[in-house]
Amino acid sequence: MRKKSHKTSDAVDVLHRRYIQGSRTRAESLKIERENLSIAEQIHTLRTQAGLSQKQLAAKVGTTQSVISRLEDADYDGHSLVMLRRIASALHQKVEVRFLPEDARYTRV
């Protein structure tokens, strides 16, 4: 008797199995992109919760609106700790940096 193959319609599962699973390089790249997205989302959320436009936050930080726009872009990967601290300070927040052990297994996040 033939064993039924399990098919899924979850596109994320399909894409993960096809392009990420088994590739350490692609898994690491995905992890970095997710981190960039998280930073961008946090800046955007804090800014909007404070009721500030990008231009207003830029003025508080001492930079330009285009810099804030780049920092809120998930594709941006040039975050500096100094700039993140300036933004955090302007939004009455603090930046926390932690070093965590790497997980040798590359599991789906």
C-alpha cells in the first residue's frame, strides 16, 4: 500500500521547505532580514505612537526625514547603534543590545 504524501497549501511552509530548509546560507540570510524588519517596525510603531511624522522625528533626532524613512524600511541594513540610541532617546526609549548564543540548528523562526 502506497503511503500518502502530505501536501500542504500553506505557502510559507512550501517556500520554506523549497528555498530555506537545508541551506545554512539562506537560513542565515532570512534571519538577518527578519531582524531588519523587526527594527524597522519598532521605529515606525514608536514614532506613530508618539504622534510624530518622519520629519518631526528627524528634527528631534537631528537628521533628515529621508534618514528616518530609510530606517523604517525593512530592506535597510545600515543601522548604527549611535543612530538607534538617538532615535530611542527622542522617543523616550532605550536601546538594549544582547549577545545570545547561536543555535546550531537552523529552524524556521
